[in-house]
Amino acid sequence: MIIQPTSIAAQLWAGAAAGTTAAVDAWRVGTLLTARVMGQNDIGKLLLDIGGITVEADTTGTQLPQQFQVRVLTQGAQPQLEVLIAHPEEGVTMQGLRERLPLQNGYAPLLGALASLARSPVARSLPAPLRAALATLEASISGPDDVSTPMGMKEAIAKSGSFLESHLAEPTKETPAADDFKAALMALRRTLADLPPTRSASGVSTGPGLPRQLGDTPPPLAQRALIAQPRVAEFAITEDDVDALVGQLRTDTRAALSRVEIGQLESHPQAGLWMIEVPLANARGYDVLQLRIEEGKPGPGEPDGLWTVGFAIDPPALGAVQGEIQLRIPRVSVRLWVQRADTVSRLETEFVSLRRVLEKSGLQLDHFSCMHGLPVPTSAYSAVLLEARA
């Protein structure tokens, strides 16, 4: 469904472009907005009120309820909105997303602070409970050796935070909740809440040596393309920065915890879809492996369905890498997109090794490609799309 703004909407967006950003801020990526049917105009188009902006739509062959929700997928001159017509039982999920989306951000700011503290003598001056909570968070993050084997990767995914409640419900599972990333975030947040307020309790201001907060990182939504998250460079921390650092940790921990929970809410195991982010410890810092795992149903005469794993990561040694792996046993297809030309050559040299590893596992590599340049984000949206044009 393509939405054409009326003159009222056009005036709002023109005002935003001229410096009045209230309308644009209200349409941040991931934001849920209430949409209401207002009637029809004189040429038969449906008039909708979406987040206070009036738009008109050609709804031929489509029926909408009197009131529903939309989610902002992209911003810019032509923002895209996804229609969310929830069943009654999905109300809790929608409420959870509504509460967490404005708070979330990528893991990079928190992990950057953790890496910087690990190499700073100032860490010894932090309160003992905070040092212990940060050590627990660090211990919950998998390292390169941990994910170099199939079983290690399975364990890293298991303790990524996405399955904490499942582990708590079944304490006999192999991965204890104590090693879980979400559990460590929750413990860190409680510890920070118990500390006395600091001069920068809001976490917005920064100390002399602290970097400014990163901009919003798009949330892990099932209907959005994966976007690799770059690592935050290490920064020096002085005694003068401690108060600001504690305030920054409060904000970054809340944002990371909200992001884990968004991924949980966006995963639908009953439909064979999981949105997972795995923090990884690498040389002098931490990276984030984003995963979208989807299990397809087998077709007529097929014993197994098609598994599709999308991933994105941005380690400094390689630059941004995105990929898609498709598996229909025993055949495997691998497609990679990389940001840097030198990385293309490095990955292509591993082609023979990859084929051999797969063959040892009884799998056959049908297709392998490694392309220079990141893919243009596209999504096969399952719901009706709204596109507002300024």
C-alpha cells in the first residue's frame, strides 16, 4: 500500500526539513505509531492519521480496521512503514516492543567501555560491586576459540541472552543461566542502580576523555535487513571521567538489555524464526555477530526443509561482512558481501578449505560467491507496506 501525504503532511515534512525536527524525531526507525482511519477524500482514497500526520492511501482490495499500528522501517524523504494488525494474543508482544524500542541501541558503546576499562588502571577505583558485575559480563562473552567449532558456536548462541528464560525454566540445560549475556546485563543494571547518583546520572554528558554517544543503531527487527555494527574504538579513561563513565554505563546497559529483549520478542520459534546477536571477544575489543535463522517447511516429497542463516559482522581486521547460508541437506549455498576489496581476496582463498570442511561433515557446497560491496537492504515484508512521500 503506497501512502501519499496530503498537504497537511507535506507541510509537516517541509517544516522538519527547514529545522523543525519534532515530526521526524517521532518517526525514528523501529518506532511504533498508532494509525486511525479518518474516512475518504473526494477521489476515493482512504485518509489515515498516522502519528499525528494525515496521509491518503489507495486501498483497493485491502481492508483495514478502524485503528491499527505501524512500525517505522526507514527514514528519509520516503520513509517506509509496516502495517501491524495484531491478533488479540499478540497484545503483550506489541506492548513490550513499544516500551523497549525507544530505549534500545547497539551493544558497541557498552562493549567499547568494557574493553577500555580492561586496559585502564582507573578500573581499580570503581566500586567493588561494579567491578564484579563488569567481570561477570566479560565472562559471558564468547571468544574466537569458543566459536571455531560447531559445538562452540551452538553454545555461544545459547548464552547470547535470547534463551535466558528457557534456561531458567529448565535448569538442567547444558548452558547455565550464570553464563548468560542477558543475565549478566541484568546483574550489571541492578548494580548500577544501587550506586549513588553521579553528576552525569543521565548518561548523556561525557567526561574529558570519553567519546560522545553513538547514534541510534537500527533495532533487530525480523522485517529489516541485517546491518553490521562497527566496533567502538578504545578510549582513554582518567579519574575525572569516572562519574561520567558510570552514567554512560547506566544508559548503555539499559539500551543493550532492551535490544536483547527486542530480539526475543521478534523471534518466533513456532514459525521457525530467530533473531539473535552474539557478542564476541576479539583482539583488543569486542564485535557483534548478528544472526537471522529461519527454518523453512519441506516441500512435497522433500524430507527436510530449507534452513537460511543470514549474518552480519564488522571486525576491524576484515571490515563489514554480510552473508547468507542456505542449507537443504546435503546441499549448501554460501553468498558473502564484503566492504573492503582486500577482504574479498582473503575470503576467496578459503574456498577450498570450506569445501573440504563441509565434505567431512557430509555436506556438498553447491555455490560460493564473495562480492565486493555491501548489498542494498531489501526485505520480503510479510505485511502491507506504507510509503510516505514528502
